Amino acid sequence: MTGNGKTALILGITGGVGGATATALRRYGWTIRALLRDPAKLPTGLGIEARRGDALRPAEVIAAAEGVDAIVHGVNPPGYRHWETTVIPMLRSSIAAAKASGARIVLPGTVYNFGSHPPALAAEDAAQVANTKKGAIRIAMERALEDSGLPVLILRCGDFFGGPAGNSWFGQAMVRPGRPVTRIVWPGRDGVGHAFAYLPDVGETIARLLAREADLPRFARFHFDGHWFADGGELLAACRAATGRDALRLGRFPWPLVRLAAPVVPLFREMAELRYLWQVPLRLDNRRLTAFLGAEPHTPAPVALREALRTLGCLAAAPVAEKAPAR
């Protein structure tokens, strides 16, 4: 596709959602600029302009955002750590840059906003409850964006999969990256469903929403339904279909060990705080999104899971050509 004259600044391009959004926007003709502390981490040959800088330094983000039309705020501290000291300051940098450039801020949202007793099906205006540390921070992020008066697009999603392990339950806890998959670990209770968001579909959704900039309200918030697995057995069946391996088995997540080690292992402490998301069903109501776009981009579960496992090095397969997710 030829260029559309628009430029997006991506914060967190080496992470899952930042990279997926950059890939999708390029298909729609956007010029992509990325801010990285180490530009050498960005592979060459992608046609992406790399700028050296730190999302915690507003002046560097402002300089990188000069002349852009959108700022994709896809940066997060790794391993669920240091949220209290980094998340809000990084967002302030993006707000300052958007005020200087006039760009729309794009924020990939989460389900943390709804607290430990969420509605089973949450609409965009469902009550936000800050009874966890991450929930309070996420609510504060969205409030800061709404109060900024800037053009904003928030797309709330379930747990990401389909990219690098990073801050992903799928890549960090449910499979073992770099090893042939023999089992799928299910952290949830029996009979309790869980929402997942395939990253290429998320990126495609953001790209389609930004393609309709003229129709978006100043503060736009949508919910992405993604893939809903009613329990571990349903996910296991989808993974067997994805891999052709009927011998795949379902494993249990070692929550007792996580609780025991949480006081001394920071990652386990952060994971323990989020356990409630595996104990209660929480699905995002995407009717506003489908009314706006006509349909939510959706790659069939076996296809998405096969590519996710290949990306994590759990399957031996030839690289696939870049293509847009199915409608």
C-alpha cells in the first residue's frame, strides 16, 4: 500500500502490542517512527525510523513526536515490575508530546480496571474499581488521558498472545518458550473462562480505527473481545487442532509455589496479585467496536495459536508471510 502521509510514533515497538501495531499501520500506509533506548535492538530492513530516547524523559519523547499524527503508547515495565515508579511518568511523557505535536494518543488498555469482582460481561462504561495496585494505576492512566483534553484512543483487551514472551501469561507461564510444546498450563479454575487477545488482530483493529480518524470522538474507548476460552479443556482442544498433536496434555499452574515464593520473588508477587483474573469470568463486550467497524478482526483460534507457538519457538515451521488478520 502506498503511503497515506501519516506518521506514527511507537513507544514499546520491541514489545508485543507495539510491534503488532507498527506492522498493521505499515500495511495501511503509515510511516513508522520508533523511540528506543537502544536503536540497535530494532531489526534493520523494516523501513522504520529509529530514534534514541527514553520514555521516562519527556523532552526526548517530545522531540521524537515532532510532526506525527499518532503516538502509540505501548511501553510497559518488563516482568510486571516497577509499575508505581514508571508507568504514570511514562504516560506523562506521551501526553506532553501529544500536546506539542497535536497527535492522538493510542493506549492498549487492560481488564485490570474492573477490580476483583468484575461483571461477567464488561461494557466500556462498567464501573472501574481500584482494589489492586495495577487496577489503580490503569484507572489513573485512563483518567489522565481523558482529563488531558487530547484526542485519545483506548482499546481494552484481554491477555495478549502471539508475540514475544514479554509480559504475557501465554509466553511466560502457559508454555515454555524455545522448547517443543508437550503441554499447556491452565492457571484458571475449572469451568472459569478467560479472555485472550491475539496481537496481530489487536494491531489490525487499532489500524482500522485510526483509518477512521474523522469519525472517532475526541476520547474514544472500545473493547476488544478476542478469543474466549470457556476453560482449560477448550484451550487444550484448540492447541491440539493448532499443532496436530493429540498427545498434548493440560497442566496445572503451581499457585501454591507462587504464593510461597511471592515474598522473595518479585515476578511471583506481581502474578499473585493478578490471580483473581483466573478465578472469575471477565469477558469484554465488543458491541461498540463492531458497530463502529462492522466486524472485529479475528484470526481463527487454531491459526492464531499455531503462529503464537511458532513465534515462541515451540513449533518447527517455516516463517509465514505478513498478512492482514481475517475479518
